[in-house]
Amino acid sequence: MLKGIVLFALGVLIGGVASLAITNAKWDEDQRFRITSYREINDKYNALSAESHARPRRDESLANNSYDRRSIKSCMLNSTIRSQAIEMHLANRAMSDVEKGLFQPLVPVVLSSKEKSHQSRRIDLTQEAIKLDDECLDQARIRHNP
């Protein structure tokens, strides 16, 4: 009988230890899952919060700046003609009057790069043309004061 009680107590003890180990493992797994979930939720919250804070600035920027479509089309046309004028100049071919007019701001670049290679002159002229295009687009912007 004593042996039966000891075996019973030993069984309860082993079962209790096993049950405690399983419970602790499940608890740890649940905690890791919760921490991971909280981190994911926190990351999503931070991303949405950042987007939410950026939206009013972006909306304000869009509301305060718009572009005149005609001016943009004019900039595009001038850019195309200026690019053609650069190609005509580099090929030593005659330019039209319009091309000459749009090429005029590039003359200082031509003079400063006349000793350079063909490729270097092309790069210098293209970079200056890009600056002129950017200035044209800046002038096409219409600013609205709130």
C-alpha cells in the first residue's frame, strides 16, 4: 500500500512537472507570438502615422503649387528645339532662326569648351540645356498664397 501511495505521488509529481514544462513552453511561445504581433502592429502604426503626418504637407505643397499647362508645353517645345540645335552645332550644320535663338544662351558654353573632345562638348551643352529647361519649368510654376 505504501508502495502504491509512493508510486501515485511519484506519478502526480512527474505529471505535474511535465504539465508545468508544457505550460511554460506554451506560455513562452504565446509571449513570443504576442511580442512579434505587437511589433508588427507598432511598425504598421508608425508607417501609417508617418504617412498621415506627411499627407498634409504634401497636400499643402500641391495646393500651393501648380503649373501653367501652356508654359509647360512651351518649355517642352523649347527643350526639343534646343536639343536639335545642339545636334546641329555638333554636326557643323546650319541652324534655323528658331534654333539659333534657343541656342544663344549656350554660346558661352561653346566658347569655354571649344578645345574639348566632341563627347565632352556634348555633355557640357546638354548639362547647360538641362539647367535652362529647369529654369523654364520653375517659371511655369504658379504659386498660390493661402
